[in-house]
Amino acid sequence: MRSLEDRISRAKDEKDEANRLISEFKPFIASVVQKKVGRFVEYGVDEELSVGLMAFKEAIDSYDRQKSKFLSFARMVISMRLIDYYRKSKKERTVSIEGSDRSDIAADESSMEQYKIADENEKRILEIIEYRNLLKKWGISLEQLVDISPQKEDLREQYKMVARVIAGNESILKALLRTKRLPVKEIENILSIHPKKLERGRIYIIAMVLAMVAGFSYLNISRGDMK
Amino acid sequence: MKAVIMEIHKDYCIVVTEEGRFLRRKIPSGVFEIGDEIMIDQELTFEPAKTPRQSMVGRYLATALVVVVVIVGAVLGIRFIRQYYASEGRGLAEYEAVAEEAAEEVVEEAEEPQYEYEESAELTKDEAEEALAAEEEKEGNVVYKDIYFLDVENWVQEKIRGIMFSYRVESGTVLQVQLENISSEPGFDGTFELFMLKADKSETRVIDIPFKNFVPGDFFEDAFMLQEGETSFRLEVFEEF
């Protein structure tokens, strides 16, 4: 799989790839803007998000992979453009500018521990975005996962065990990926779980399988399984 | 418990815990970013699952609620029918008497072949009830009722349920009737019944004008020879719902 930095390099020349990146990273852009302006912002409503989108595009175009990680760089560009925007419209006071990003970065660099945390956060964001995209391809939303996520620990563990079996069994995994249906009979043969129970947990199991197969290192969705 | 913010919405965010549980949590606006790790209160995240006993209680409550709704609906329905007849001037007593009479008549008729079929007693009772119910239903669908006199030569018009009913008597012998749907509503299904009356209000005959999907713009016209002694008619409009 290509790294984000590879994709950025490609996006500099290919408009489609740049658009795809912007679309995928919209939640990230929104969360950076929100943190800066100190309130919830909505696409199509708040102008700050347009500034954020343009800043992200600017970050793609001017990114130098030798100097820093892309998301840190994009975050800094978005913050600076937001400050410019508020200065221009004389609304600086509403921007949360307790410490500019440059000083943030300096502070980060002054402490290896902080740097490590920031680096992990960045990798986690990438994994979240990748996970959301994976789920989207399967027609699963996070809202849906909240609603069907088992409350009982026992049941959750049982579903995770099913996911582990699927992820660890090549033929069952291939069947799932090919048909996008849970191979209930095969799982039943191995784990003797009632088909109805499996069907009820279908979406959750698939979501867990996708996380396991993707091998996320920083998005620790299922303790003991992902790392 | 540690959780990672996966998605931020206006009033809440979606987090995933280390145990693989997806939850909605309230967070202050503009403080967190996607990917931030937050601590969530275990007590707050505790959402007790319903025990089988609670589920049973829920089912019983739902069933009880349905029963209550049905009973209340039936009571209100009966009250509505009674009020309707009371407002029609026939009076409850008269209505009940007519209904009883109708039931007795049907039962009597149905009881006739009793000697031929032993099991027919149950059947005839059902039939009697059905007939009574049909009668009640028909009565319940009367949407208009009024008396009109036949000593008119000019057109008399009345708008009934979006339909313009017009009549006149030509040369004192022919009753001309016109009906036109002037509404913009869906088609009318029902019957215009003209109960022809003598001076002493006794019925001579009934003229039925049935309609099936009488849509806006449709027009109907007919003429009927008046019989001797007919001085008025009672118009009753039945609508099928």
C-alpha cells in the first residue's frame, strides 16, 4: 500500500488524486478548523471550511517530504491561512491563537516525548481515515456501528473471536471479500455459533475483520488483536 | 476507559474504545480533533442490557397498551355512531329498535331451514350478525339526507360532497335529475338514493343512482316519470369509504 506521502507526490501532478485526498481528509480538515475557531463548523455553512480546504490543497502543492510529516504540515498551513482569513476580515479575536503552530512545533521538538505523541496521533488519524474509507466501501457507517455495537462484553468478545477466525482463515476471508456476505456455514462449522446470532452481528463482525486485516497499529480497536 | 475520537459532529463525537465498542459522546466544541485519545467515564458508558425478565415485562406492557387502544377505539366508535344517529333526529331508541328488528328478521329468516340442517343454527346466527353489521355499516355511510318537494319547475341545486345535485319537474310529470362532480378530490364512490314519498310521507319506491369512481368533471343526467300521489322525495347519499 502506498504511503500518504507517496499519494501527495502523485497528487501534485494528478488533479483527480488531489481531489480524492481532499475528499478523504475532509473530516480531518474540519477537525483542525474546529479546534482553531473553537466551535463546530459545517461544510456548506461555514466559510472557514472553504479556507481550510484551500489551505489543504495548498499544503499538497507545497509539501516537501524531506522536511516533515504531511499532516503536521497541512495542519500548520490550515492554521496559518485561518489566521490570515481572520486578519483580513478583522475577526482575529475569535481565533484561538494561544501559541502559534510554529511555536507548537518548536515546543514539540523540544521534547522527544511530545514529538512521539504527535507522531502517533498523526499515524492514528491516517488509520482512522483509512478505516472509514474501508467501511464506506462496505456500506458501513460509524453511526451504524454505534447502534449495532454489542453492549455486552461477552457477546462482543464472541463476535471478535468470529472476526479473528475469519481474518485468520484464508478461504473464509476470500469468500467474505468476494461475496461481501458472511460465510455463516463455514463459521458455524468451526465455532458452532447459531446462524441467527452471526447474522445479528454481521456488520460488527465485518467491521472487526476489516480492522484486523488492515493491520492498524495505532488505532487500537480491539485490544490484543490489532497489535 | 481510553477511547479514540473517530468522527466529530455538532453535538457529539463517535469514539471507539480499546475494547472495540463504538459510542457517542458529548465533547466541548472545538477542543478535540479526530484521532485524539480521550478518557471516558466507565459509568457513563455503562448501558445496562435488558434482562430476559425486563424484556418480558416490556412485551406485556406493549400487549396491554394494544388492548387499551383497541378498547378505547371501540368505545369511541360506538359513541360516535350513537351521536351520529342522535344528531340525525332518529334518536338512539329508534335506531336500536330498528337494529333489533333487523336482527330479529334476519334471524327469523335464517331459522326457517333449521329442520333441514342441524348445524345451521350457528351459521344463521353469524349471518344475522353479518347482516346487522352490514346494515349498520350502510347506515353509518349516509353522508347526506334531506327532503325535497316536487312542486317546482325551475332547477333546484344542492352541493353535496363536492357533487352538484340538480333536479326539476317538467310538466308536472317528469323528474329530471342532473349530477356533476365539481370537486377537485378523488372520485366519488357511493349512491344517491331518492325515496319517493306521498303526501303522508309513505314511500312509493326508491330510485337508485349508483356511482363508481365518479371523478371531477363527470356528469350524469336522467329523467323519471312521476307516479300518482308522489309529492316529495327524501334524498339520501351513501358514500363508500
